Amino acid sequence: MKKIIVVIIGLVVIGCKSKQAAQEDLKLSRFEIDFMLNSWHQAAAEANFNNYFNAMTDDAIFIGTDATENWNKSAFIQFAKPFFDKGKAWNFSALERNIYFSSDKKTAWFDELLNTQMKICRGSGVLVLDEKGNWKIKQYVLSMTIPNDHTDEVVKIKSLIEDKEIEKLKNQTK
């Protein structure tokens, strides 16, 4: 009977330690992701081309605020390189960030509110662990926020441009 009690206590202790270790690993992963995303945004602010684009997977997708901005990494590089070459890209800093993980802890997704030259924007994305154990951006989506009370005003402004884009896209799907 004493052996059974010792085994049960041992299993409980091991179970508690493994749960605590898993929580510590998650905390560390959140810290790593926070640091990586903050460094990524900082690289843009400093126009550090290599640090910025090395944080993305080779098959990364960047979706910008304009409806036409859906770029694979090489197309995004072509768009962004002139800004980086001038020494001034964009300056975003996180005001708030939420991070979530897949059950195997190899994929994470996040949303963040950003302080930008466009005022508050929302960023969201998907991160994956690379073969070296580093988090990389697989997809990033940047959106401008619109106060609900001003949606009608913004729609009027957008309509002048986006009605044409809507028709173009509708015709592409036919």
C-alpha cells in the first residue's frame, strides 16, 4: 500500500511539474514572439532591410491596407525596397498584442493594435517556428481602424475608388 501511495504522489508531483514547465515554455514563447515582432517593427522604423525581411518566411504573404495590397514576399520586397533605400520606411509600435498557439506550439497567431502615422491600425498574422527554433512571420495583415460612428463618411471616400475595384474583381471571377 505504501508503494502505491508513493507512486501516486510521484505521479502528481511529476504532473504538476510538467504542467508548470509547459506554462513556462508558453510564457517564454510569448516573450520571444513579442520581442521578434517589436524588433521587426523597429527594423522598419530604422529602414533595416535585412532584419525586416529576414523575419519573414520565404513564402510569407503581406496584406496591406489597400485592397490591392496582397503580396508574396518577393512582390512585397519590390514594393518596400525604395522606402528602405531612402532610409525611411514606416514606424509602427504595438499598443496591445494578443498571442495564441496551436496545440503543438509550432504555429502562433496574433493580433495587435499599432500606433502608426495612420493613427491606430490593427495588425494580425501567423508565425511559424523554423528549423532552428526561431519564430518567423508567415502572414501579416495590416488594417486601418475606422471608428464606427464615422463609417458612413469613410465609405463615401472609399466608394470613389473601390467601386471600380469591386467591378474589376467581380469580372475576374466570371
